[in-house]
Amino acid sequence: MASAGFIHLHNHSEYSLLDGAFRISDLVSTAKKMGMSAVALTDHGNLFGAIPFYREAKEAGIKPILGMETYLARGGHREKKAVRGKVRNDHLVLLVKNEAGYRNLLKLASIAYIEGFYYKPRIDLELLEKHSEGLIGMSACLQGSIPKLLREEKWDEAGKLAMKMASIFAPGDFYIEMQNHGIPEELELIPHLAALAKKLGLKTVVTNDCHFCAEDDHEAHDILLCLQTGKDLDDPNRVLRSHRETWFKPPEAMAALFPDHPEALETTLEIAGKCDFDLVDSGNQLPNFPIPEPYKAADEYLAHLVEESLPSVMEEITPEIKERVEYELGVIRKMNFSGYFLIVWDIVKAAREMDILVGPGRGSAAGSLVCYALGITTIDPIKNGLLFERFLNPERISMPDIDIDFCDEKRQQVIDHVVEKYGKENVCQIITFGRMAARAAVRDVGRVLKVPYGDVDKLAKLIPAVPGTTLTKAIEAVPEFKEKYQNTPVIKKLVDLSLKLEGLARHASTHAAGLVITPTKLVDHVPLFRSNKGEITTQYEMKILESIGLLKIDILGLKTLSHIDNTLKLMKEHRGVEMEIFDIPVDDEKTFELLKKGQTISVFQLESSGMRDLLRKIEPSTFGDVTAVNALYRPGPLGSDMVTDFIECKHARKKIRYVHPMLAPILEETYGVILYQEQVMKIASDLGGFSLGQADILRRAMGKKKKKEMDKQGKAFITGAVERGIPEKKAKKIFDLMAFFSGYGFNKSHSAAYAMISMKTAWLKAHHPEAFMAAAMTSDMGDTNRLIVLLEECRNLGIKVEAPDINKGGVVFELSGDEIEYGLAAIKNMGEKAVSHIVKMREAGPFSDLYDFCDRVDLRQINRRVIENLIQSGAMDKLPGTRAQKMASLDMMISRAQKVQSVRDRGQTFLDLLESEEGGAVVQLEIVSDWDESDMLNREKESLGFYFSGHPLDRYREMLSKIVNVDSLSLSGKKDREEVVLAGMISEVKMILDRKGNPMAFVTIEDFQGSYEVIVFSSCYEKRREMIQKDNLVVIPGKVSIKDRGDTKIIADRVYSIDEALKYLSRRLYLTLREGVFGEKELEGLQEIVHRYSGERELIFHWQSNGNRKYTIRSRGAGVSPGLELVRELKGLTGVENVEISS
């Protein structure tokens, strides 16, 4: 293709967040198609996309010109004063000429955010002058400072500023920019810009302010701007609108727009010729780790540390272990990663020295014996069959990735250590970008187009909620989605526009764990960004940082480690049991019994309802089984026969069959199932003759379904297997099995490391349940829904949780004998500071009554709302008076206490207090009626976030358990559209009108385990409106509805009262009758009751003899209609020991 006579130098990609609709790949490919030899990227105020753009362009064979459209502050960049009606920032385009220009642009982009951010990231002329070397400047669009002055007819000022700009850049490197998007102001400005350039001896350059790729992308870009401003597309008051001409026009179209200025088009080629920057691959740029004497280098010091520490983690140093260590160290040396291992070792060591709990490891690092020896990981890779090559492959050089879990409450201390060691100018967090996934794009576009919510919701839910699902895949794979797309014009338009926006970056945020550490100042290597929370991060994403050789370390905060830490402290303080996390065994029989029963609420990774069900089926009996459970409980294995095969073979209900005997030692731990990626590697190695490094490359190829590579590897495997005596037909079958299971294979190192935490938390629960549950509640004090689950689990375990008590409770949940003392900071409006103050005041003795409390605490810290919550939660129940009396007397108590405190604060004596009205009066509680149970429970819930001393459903608990098949906790394990029956109390009703104008409702229901939302559509709502009221107890048969992000709701089919539910949802009624007590007289009473409540439900009698033998008798022709009154009357009969309803 002939070279174009024009190059686009002013382009905004998706990284001009919610402003540019250009994918970088489209920008580059379109430029190439148009014959351009180069193209520039000039996003607004940032370099987010610089490296991806650079690489994409290089790959395409065209020159990438890095740049940025910066915001120029009128005054100093630190000046942050708003001027009503005036824009304080002007635009200026900067392009990179060379290495010096790139380094200066890094600094300018960083300073703009760190120092100059005020609505926009800004620099000023002084900064620009200081960091202008290697940069080219262009005067920008209508928002540029020179165009603004010309439009205001300030000719002299415009000239002076242009000359100032020209003096800042190297001679000939500042250009007057001209644009023509058909805007009248631009057309008027072009001759003035040309005249100014000619007068000052500057060159003009033509650009288009490109924000999207093709002309027909205009509407999609307009929708993007609506998302930015929160407006609808048809809003007449929208200020920010897309301009139709800001697309990537071909050179001939640009020439047609500037017939009088051909030289300005040619200038684009001149500028492109000047830009000659190559991003040099500097290799790994690790920070300098100080090597102590007498060691000369990182390699030597690392080897010393490993040799020194290995005996402490290995009972015996066998030749196999020596060989493995030497091999790993050799690979680490060869790849030049010794410094990296020392840095990670130092961080972990420092954390332990600060008494911070560190996890056993995560990811593939657990496969390294060097990591195990250094204490970076705490799982034995030899004993657990973990592979070093899964972590660090000598045949595929890439930076190792060691992720470390720390106690989340102390994670910041670890970060502070890293900053202190390497310097605050060398360490920061890492940016990440939220993107518009398929479902989110459909919802966003639908909202802006004002497509009815119900239609958008149904369409979005047709898109599979599987990571990586795109709209294109949904059209291909989901017939209903495809049918709507092809046959409904509104839906077609919505999807077509969504396709153009899908995957674009939507917002910037901070990576949850990543830190980057640079050998010199950060701004020497990367541009920096300040988040809206004030966090300093890189402008480059994690993968980019790794690809340019910078050290990235994940410092992860794991709440479970804080839970373990707090449990161990409680055990030491209250049980005299002193243990370290390392001391907790992972082969304990009592722990396995707990797992087999699925009693794993609050056990790491094992507490979901689906996981508990899987544990009950597998009945784990070894650490390897728990490792496997973590790997099996994923969508792939659960959706295949793998789980069934594993369970059946483990319990010997199915014979394990191996295609070849050589597979047995590799697969016996998983009962013949290929479950782990490491197993695929071992098969390739042991049967196919691959090195483990080659096996890792094969494993990756299989995981990514690279057919060409797999065909090549398949031939090599079959050849190697045949050489080892395996028949070719069997070798091919084995390879096909590997290829099939590799799609489901999981990283065993990661699974084993997490199984370690699972087992340790399960051990603590099995052996010290009170301490474990108290620590669990402390970890989740701020989450009332979670506390409900944990309190219910305590009830199931027979652990009593004391009611809050102002004279006993502390900040967190504590132990009191075999009971758990309620943490006062879990009461609403009770912060840690307030509770600490109460505890301090209590040192002088327990509070004797409400007035004593008000008198002794600082009422500026402990205000009326706090005391109200203490009363309503039951925390003052042991003080004289009822809750109602205390609430009624509270204002008087506070008023008197404040006056007495005021007298005391003025330094008056005790006698003065006695003489005063307040000091001498005896403070009595008001005489008022007590609250009824319902009022008391509701107030309790208001203060705690849930019912504690009782629940409105308590009296129906047993009956409901027979007709309800799911609760708020187990709901998350259900599938979309699955039929369920739930019960609870209505806590909130939000009535709205559907698109036809009919009433429907969103109803929040609370049960023993928490709450969930029920959608009641108009057909059901209109029939049961009187039942759907706040505080009513209801039973709801319905269907599960799973939203985009896993948000689960219920679509109600019917709404029953409990009485109606017993009548319509039960199938039979059982009566247990005691021989010798239930006689003829009682039988007559029973017959009379059955007659009055006759119905269709079967009545079954269990006759309990005095010898404790039980006989079952079915009634013939005598059915009943179950209900609450029937149950009550039956239970009132002498000799009736039990009444049970069954569905």
C-alpha cells in the first residue's frame, strides 16, 4: 500500500476514560489500512494506554508516536481556586521525540496527578519548561490556550504565548494546530491560526480530534458520553455531546477539509519523522537488595540462607532433596532471580518479626523447595508432590510470581516496611481498570436508550454469567438471545451499540494487593496516578509493569489469618493453650469428622452450601482429599462427570481403571481422575519423556487450546510414549485424555496451599469451637448479615452467646467460660472509641443503674443515640428497670447527669453537689408499661441489625423446617430458575409500577440466617396485596433468579401465610401417641378434632409402646387440612407426644 500523505497525530483511545471510544487495536489497524506509516496516541492527561499502543503499532509495522493531551493550568499547577463561569485549564498536545522526551512525559504525567490535580490532572508552563527536552508541542483544539486568546481577539497575547511556547521546546518543535470538524468557531479560527504562524515563523499542522474509529461509531460514542455524565441520550439539556466529525478520517478526507493548507498536512509527516523513540527492553529491573558481608552477591547469599534453613523444615536431608535444592538454585541463578527471592524472603521475615501472621503461600510458588526452606511458603513440596517447573520454568523465562497472604488487620504494617526499606519514591500501588463486560454493556446502553428495564434485564440475563463471555459468543451460543437480536429492532440496535462499547475501560481503581518496587525513583520508570481516594498508583497496569521488567509483589490481606490469629489469642488467654499456626496439624481425625458432616461455616474456602454438600459426599479422610475438594469445586469439574467419578471411586463403588499401569502412581491420589495441572505435566514427563519444563509448555498449550501447538506436542508425546513401551493407540488415548482434562485442571500448588488454611481453621473449630466462633464474630463485627449466620451456627453447635452487657462486654467478642460474650462495638453507633471509654469508666466498678452510667461516662462521647442502642439491644438489661422504663427516663437522666457534670467541671465540691437540686435528688425511673414482645424484638433488631433474644419465626421453626427447602444462607448454592420454598418475616416492601402501569413489589424477607429479596410481579401482587405487608410472616414458593454479578433473588410464584402454607404445601401429618396415656377418651377427642379439620392430607399415627417399640398406623379415609390451630389442638391432647408435618 502506498504511503499516505497525512498522519493522525491527535487521537483519544478508550483510556481517555468514557470520552474516547477507540480501541487501541482499532486505532492501529485503521491507520495501517489507510497506508499511514505512523500514528499517535494523545489521551487526555494520562499515559494509561501508552505501552499497549506502542507494542500494537510495532507489531503492525507502523511507527508508534507516544503522546498526551495535557491540561495546562492558567496559573501555577498547585493553585486550586475555582473561578465561577471560567475554565481554568487549557489543552496542549505533547508528543515524544526520543528517550529524553519519554522520560520527561513520564514526569509531567505524574506531577499533573500528584501535585496538580484539580478536577483534571494539570501542569503549568514552568513545569513544561523544566521537562520539555525531547518533546514536541502542538497548540491543540478550541480548548487550547492560543486558540482561546485568538477567539477573544487578544492578538498580542496570543502571539506572545505562541513565542513563549516556541521557546520552551527545541527550535522548530512547536506547531500551531488547525482542526476542521465543521464547527463555525473552528472555521473562523483557521485563517487567524495560519496568519499567526506565518507572522511568527512557526509551522501549522492539521489534525482531527479523533475519538472513535469509523463515521458510524458516532452514536456509540455519544452513549459513552452519556455514561460519563449520567444523562439519557434524548435529554435535551445534555451539555456534552459527541461530534459527528471526530472520527479517524482517511488522508483524502483530511486534505479536502484543508484545500488551502497542503503544507499543514505535510507537516504531519515531518513531525512523524522527528519522532524516533524505541522502548528499550532493559530486562528485569529489580531493586537493590543489600547483601551482608562476607557474601559477594545475591546468588551466594541466597544459597547460604537455603542451606542454613533447610534442616529446620526437613527431618532428613536426603540425596533427592539435595538434588532438588541444587537444581532450583541453579535455575534461579541462571534466570537472574536470586535478588527477587531475597526481597520476598525479607518481607516475610519482617512480617513474622512484627508478629504478623503469614499464610502458607498461594499459587505455584508452593511448588518451590527453595521457597519452603526460606519460610516464604510453609507447605512441603516434596511430601505433597508439587512441581517447581509449574512455578519457574527454565525453558520459558518469565518473572516469578510469589503472592503472599498476610493478616488483613496488619497488612498496612507490611506495606510500611517495604516503603521504609526501599523508599517512598520507589514503592507504590498499581492501577487496574474496570471494563464494560457483556452484561454491563447491555445494561448501560439500555439505560441510556431508555429501553424498558424489564426487557433489558431479561436480555442481559440470557448472556451466560461466565468470565470471558462476549456478546458475539452469546449470539452464537444462546438461541433465545440470537432470536431477540435478529427479530426485535430495538434489541438489535441495543446489542449493536453494546458490541461497540463492550470491553472498553470504564474507570480506574487500585489493585487490591499489588505493589511495584523500582530500583530508582518510580517516575524514572512509570507515570503515576492519584486515585479519587488519594492513593498513589502507577498509570500502567500490572501486566505492563511485569513486561517492562519491574518488580511486582502482591501483598494480600487475608481476613482468615486475622481470624486464626484472634482464635489463637483467645485460646491462650482463656484456655491456657499456647500454639503457633505452624503447630496446628492437618491430619487430625476429629477435624476430618467435622468436614465429613459439612459443619464448615467460617472454615476457609469450605463454607458455601454447595461446598458443604460436596464435603458430605466426598467424606475427606486425608489432606490430599481436602486439596482435591478445593480443585473440584469449580464450574468445569462440577459440570462434568469428574466429581461423580472421584466420589464413586473414593468410596470403592466404582473400580478405578487406568489406561496404562504407568498412570497409577500419578493418578492414585485423585482416584484415577486427572484433576491437577501438575498431573498433566507428570504424565507428559513420565510417559512421554518430556522434561518438566517442556511438560509445562505442553500444559499451557492445552489450557489455551492452541491446536497447532497441541498437534505438534501430541506427535512428540506419542513418539516418546512408544519409545517407553506404550502401544501407539494407548499413547494417543492418553494424550487425548490429557487434552480433555487440561481444560478442567487446577493448579495443585495453589489448591494445597489453600487446603492448608482450610484444615487449620477446621482444626480450630473442631477443637476450640468457642474461641473459633468468638474470633469469627469479631472478624465480621461490621457485617450484620454475617453475624446472623455465625450466631445461628453457634446455636447449632450448642454454644451460648451472651446478650450484650454493659458491665461485662468489651470492644470485641470474648470468651466467658464456655460461653461467648457479646462485643459491644457490634452494636450500632458503638465505635471502638466509645466502647473503650465505657470499659475505662467501668474500671472504678460496675455501673449500678442508668443514672450511674450517664453520670460516669463522658456524654460528649456517649451520646443519646448510643445509650438508646445500649438499652434497646439489651446491654442494660441487668441494670434496674425494664427497657421501656430506661428509654422513657433517658432524657431526664442525661439532663441531670449533664448538670452534675457541669458543676463538677467547674471545680465545685461534693458538698456543693449535694446542695444543688440535681446532686441531692434521688433519680427514679419513670413508671411505664413494658413493650410487647414484637416491639421489643423490633427495637432490638434496630440496634443490633438482627433479632437476638428471639425471632418472630421461633415458634414456627420446627414446622417450617418440614415445608421450606432453602434459607438465605443456602440460597447462594442454588441454580438460576431452580424452584424453592422459603419463609421469613417481611422487613421491607417497595412497591413500584411495571411498564404496563400495574403494581409490583420488591420485598425484603428475613429468616434465621439473614435476608434476601423477593420480586413479586403484578399478577401475584394484586392477589396477595394484603399479605405483602411489613412484619407479616410469609412462606414463598418461587424460582431463583441470579443476576449478573451473582446477586441472587427470588421470583415469587405465590405468597402464603404460615397457616396457608401448612394447608397447601404439606402432604401428611404424623401423630406420636403414647400407650397407656392415650386412651378411649383421648381417641374420642382426636376423632372430633379430625372431623372439624377434615381435608385431603394423610394422617399417620406412630404408636409408642411402653417398651419403646413404635408401630405405624395409616388412617383410612380420615384426612385433615393442616393449619396452626389444628396443630395447637392436637398438641393439647393428653397422650400426644409429637405432632409433625411433612411436605
